[in-house]
Amino acid sequence: FKNVMMNTICLNVLELVITFPIPILFALLLNELRSSKFRRVVQTCTYFPYFISWVVYGGIVLAFLSSDGGFINNILSQLGLIDNSITFMSNPDYFYAIVIVSSAIKGTGWGSVIYVAAITGVDPQIYEAARIDGAGRWKQSLHVTLPGISSTIIILLILRMGSVMSV
């Protein structure tokens, strides 16, 4: 029981610390894109994994990480980084990384949609005032956008904390 509980808590804390800020940063980057067509394509591509069930998504992850003909092993061997295939799925050292990265890939699109919607609610006059005061894009993101969506960030963090034992 102790090992299972510690693994669950460690996975959830790591996932919270690592995967929670990724959609926020991704939404900020999407907000900076000037081409709306490119922004829609990128957002759609990142949003797509959210609609796939975890069973199908797990199969895709298994196919990518397979030691015989898996995409990652093929890329690494073609680049000359490895001689023998890496058995990602049978080595416990890779478990935390696989869970966290696959969870981040699956959840980034959905989270970014929420944050992009919150960003559109920030008053454009505040951005204009910041530009007049000499703020560049970085300072506007830091001092206007993030405070403007802070209530959304806090609410989603509270909701995420409620599902701490869900791994």
C-alpha cells in the first residue's frame, strides 16, 4: 500500500508541477501568432489527442515506444544515437517520464483552448496602455495577459488539485 500510495502522490505532484503550466505557456505562444490560419491549424493539431480515448492513446504510445520498429527507436538509430533498441516500456526508469510526457501531450490542447478563451476576455485597452507606456510583447504578456487570466488559472489549479489521486 505504501509503495502504491507514494507512486500515486509522486506522479500527481510531478504531473501537476510539469503539465499544469504547459497549456498556459502554449496559449501565450498561440496568442502571439499573427497568422490566424496557422494558429487554427496548430491549435487543432494539439487539441486532437484530447478526443482520443486513453486506451487508443495508450496503444499509440506503445507503438511509438516499441523496441522493435517503434518510431522513437527508429529515429534514434537513424541519427546514430543508439546501436540497440531501447526497451522503454519494460524499463521502470522511463515510467515517470512516459506517463508525464504522454499526459502533457494529451492535455495541452484542451487546456490551451480554455486559456486562449480567457485571453480573449482581457480588455484590449489595457494592452494599448501598456504599449503607450513602452511595454514590448514580453512585458505585455507578463504584466497584462497573465494577471488578466489569473482567475482562470487559479480556478483550474483548484479543480486539478481536486483530482490529485486520479493517476
